[in-house]
Amino acid sequence: MVKIKMLQIREAEKDEDFFAIEKIQEIVWGIKEDVVPFHILRAIKHMGGCVYVAEIDGKIVGFVYGFVAKKWNKVFLHSHQLAVLPEYRNKNIGFQLKLKQREHAIKQGFDLVTWTYDPLMSLNGYFNVHKLGGIVRKYYVNFYGRMRDKLNIGIPSDRFLLEWWVKSSRVEKRIKGIRPDSRRYEALPNVIETKEEKIRIPIKFNPVDEKEILIEIPYDYQLVKRIDLNIALKWRLITREAFLYYLTRDYIIIDFLRKENRNFYVLTKATLKDALRE
């Protein structure tokens, strides 16, 4: 097990920093042809975006980068990638990179950072919504089209748009570890009917008209894909139907529930202002 002596989160500056980010992309996503190259990363940094690396004892082990965006009549920071080398995961490095990105955004005068992620990746859901305090109001169908990397090949690239309102009381509390007791969600209706075989299999979406609901996702989606790609595709299509149904009816994803080796998103019908107070 890798032991961390000294972790430093700093801006990418030297050529070696940007080349290291290229290499981490190759390792994490298992690709070369779709890697964001060093000259694009340098341009993003130069023109007001953020490019940070995580360095341990002189070795770059992770990175995060984002660029300035304008949409919905609003200027904000869009974070495109965050990655940590496999042997350095579960050591809070990704969290520290995000805190530095938040600091950068606030210094630049932004109150919002966005990024996309796969709704069925449970570790990302827990990290982005429960730990960081992000919320979700938008679902994009096959957002990137056909992807070629080892994590995404063979499945439509549906994505959430995560909204991280970095100055909100919600985010300030979550990053300090002040989070709701998840037991309050356990009695909510799960609108995805499933059954347990070798792995949990989705059956159908059963909509209900309640203020708060749960939408189940796989415990480990990459494992599901390795076992049976058809079941993985079924998870994508059934949950897509559920998320689109609720997110187009003024529901907001506000939390993530882990319960007995099962995972659920928590959705509530609320205004953005109410969601950001939690």
C-alpha cells in the first residue's frame, strides 16, 4: 500500500506537469487517441481556466482541470476531468483537488462549477452529490456519442450535469463533513424494480407521485459490464427513463444513499434555493 508523506496541490506550470497529465489520462481511461494534449491544457491554463496537479514526493499522481464557460446567460467554471492514479485512490486526493478548484473558482468570481459524469458510476455519485454537495437537474442522453475508452466502450454515454454551487451553505456544510443522516431516506419509495441474481438486475421503472423518491443504480457498474453487457445496457435504459421523467418535472437530485450493498439517488421536488440551503 502506498503511503503518503507529503501531498501538494498546485497549479500546473512546467512542461513536465502537462505531460504527466497526459500520462495519467492514458492510464486511467486506457486510451491514447482521445487524450487531451499538453498544448490544450496549457492554453486552458493561460486563458483563465484552472489546471491543478496533485504531487507526492515529486511524483504527479492526479490532476483536475476546467475552463471558463458561458451558458444560460451565466459565466461559470466547467470542470472537464479529474483523475488520480489507481494506487493513490481512496486517500482523499480527489477531494483535495476539488477543494483547490473551488478556491480557484471563488477567486475568479464564480459561484458555480459544473461537470458531467456517468449517472451509474456509484463512487462518483457518492463523491459528487453526498460528499461535495453538488446537485443534479439535467440529464443528457448519449452526451459524448460513441466512446472508445475502456471505461465507457459499448454503452451509450449518458451523463448528468453536476452543479456545484461553491458559495452555498449546502456546499460549505458538506465539505466540512456536515451531512444529513442517510437513515431519513431509507423509507422512501424506490421507483426502479429490481431482482437479485448473480448481480442485481433492473426489471422496470414504476413512477410514483411523491415529494421525495429513490432511484436505484448498480452497486458496481463496471462489474456489471464485465459480467453481462446486456444487463448493463438495461440498467442504462431503465434508469434513463426514470431520471428523465423526474428531472423534467422539477425534481432535483440532492443526495446519495448506500444501503446493504445497494445504491440510490435521492430526488426531491424543490426549488434551487431550497435545495442549496440543505
